[in-house]
Amino acid sequence: MASNSPWHHLYKTKRWYRLRWHQLQAEPTCRMCRAMDVVEAANTVDHVKPHKGDENLFFDASNLQSLCKPCHDSAKQRQEKTGILPGHDVAGIPVDPNHHWNRD
């Protein structure tokens, strides 16, 4: 979340605080860590699809995921910049559902 973004004020609303709290209650562990068979407490609520100021998308509970700060600040940021989510699960399958690869 960039502090100089035009939508920074949305993160300061009661509506966001309530939505964030409910998300962390519903999904208390990091989604990206779980994909790699690691249990890590989540402390960051992330927008799966970047909202870019779209309030409907910003406050859409189905567009949220719980992440730990390291995953949010590294893997998720890289995904938004490159379009590819780095990493793989314990079976060696890329955690990015959009990453196509040949299993043969």
C-alpha cells in the first residue's frame, strides 16, 4: 500500500478496519505459506486483484486474502510487477495458478 496513492484514505476507514478484521478471523494463516505446506500467522489483508482505487473492488470481501507480511511484501509484490507468482508447493507445482507448465 503506497502512502501517497490517491486511495490511501480507504485504508483508514472503519469499513476497511471491520473488513480486515473479519478477513483475518476467517483466514488466520497466510494463504501463500499454506500453499507451500507452511503454517504462518497472517497479519496482512491483501487484495487478490489490485483495486487501483476502485471502491467496489477495494471493499469486495471475495477479493481478499490473508498473508504474512514477508509474503505480501515480496512474493505478492513481484507477482503484481511481473504477472508471475514465485514459488512452488511441496509437490513441486508452481503456486501460481496461471503458470502453465508441462508435467511430462
